[in-house]
Amino acid sequence: MASANLNIMIKAARKAGRGLVKDFREVENLQVSVKGAGDFVSRADREAERIIKEELRTARPNYGWLGEETGEEAGEDPTRRWIVDPLDGTTNFLHGLPHWAVSIALEHKREIVAAVIFDAAKDELYVAEKGNGAYMNDQRLRVSGRTRLTDSLFSTGIPFAGRGPLPAALQDLARLMPLTSGVRRLGAASLDLAYVAAGRYDGYWERGNKPWDVAAGILMVREAGGFVEGIREGDDPLESGRMIAANPQLFDAFAKVIRSRD
């Protein structure tokens, strides 16, 4: 049984997702503004965050807020905070590529305790609560059981338009790709992590994420039995934005390859 907070999050994600699907069908007509080089913000993105914020704030007015579009706002309850990406994969969305998601996480005392990732285009709803497991459309999620890098598929993000540590990302790829079945770069970190939780990917790493990109996904992987750590040992992956995620059998070998330059 989902908690009251998780039900609130699911309702908000589904409501925002319905609006995004409608706009996605008319993607060529979207009013798009430029927020930065290669970083586009659509009317749909802003409207989705408005819907989510209204739903969550109405239900829990005392909680804090951190959203991609509207930034951070303190709440009367300093121990709880929503962390929201209303449209992870904006570039995919604007190009008509059906790989994007709504991501909502609840943080309590600096720990993620509930998560929702809604892939509205595919109608896949990923949910997790601390201690209660992770699910996709009511099906329990488990990370993959692969044990060898050579059999495994990984995902990552690659910096674009001068943003982020491109040389480091290319060095990672050069070291890892010869050892594996392949690496994918699909452009939505929340879904990368959800796919690790579902066993579709065996591992994920990236440098330069924002909290709203990965907060929900970190809990999803852990509740599906996977490991998530900072690229530098001891770092908080949510705070640093630099992380490695994988199933337990592969984690050490995978981390050794990625950490060999740090």
C-alpha cells in the first residue's frame, strides 16, 4: 500500500503527464524560449511544473520545494522538501522523441524517502518508497543479475554545447566501451536510473547532474536492490551530481573503471 505522500506524488505526476502528452502530440506548435545554449524550455515544461507545484503545495503546504524551473523555496517544515523535474528530457520532447519523464522526489532530513518517475509517453509509472521496494505499473522491480562487464549494457550522459566535463566523459567511454556490450545515451537521467532499477540497463554513470535530475532515480535503484555512490568515494551522489549506479555483482568492477581517472 502506498503512503499518503506517495499517492499525492502519483496524482501530481499523472496530472502533469497528461498535459505533456497533449503538447507532445503538437510538439511543432510549442512556444519555445531559449534558456541557454542547447537548453530549451517550452511552455509545456513550465506548465507541468506549475501543475505539480500546485498539487503538492495544496496537499503539503509546509514542505519546502526545489524545482528545475522555479528554483528553491524554504518551507515551514525544514526537514521535508519536494525535488521536482517537470520534464526530464526536454530536448527529446522538443524533437518529437518519446523518451522523457516527470520526476518527483520527497526528501526528509536530507534523505530521499519517496520517488515517482512517470514516463507518460509509454505509460510507465515508476514508484519507490524507502524500505518498501520499487515498482513499475505495480510490478516489483529488481536490478539485473548480470555478473560480467562483457555481458552488460550501460547508460550515461554526454555533455553538449560546451556544458559539463566533456573530456572526462569521453575518457570514460574510451575505457569502458571495449569492456562491455555497449553504452547508451538517451538523454533523460531519471529514466536511465529507472531502467537500471528495472534491469534494462546494468549500470549508469554521469558527471554534472542536478538534484532534480536524479533524486527520484537514486531511491528507485536502491529500492530495486542496486548500489548508488558518488564517483569519488564518500561523496553524496545527490549533492555532487557525479554518480555510479549498478547491480551489486557488477558495481565494484564498473566503479573501478570509472573511478580510475579520479
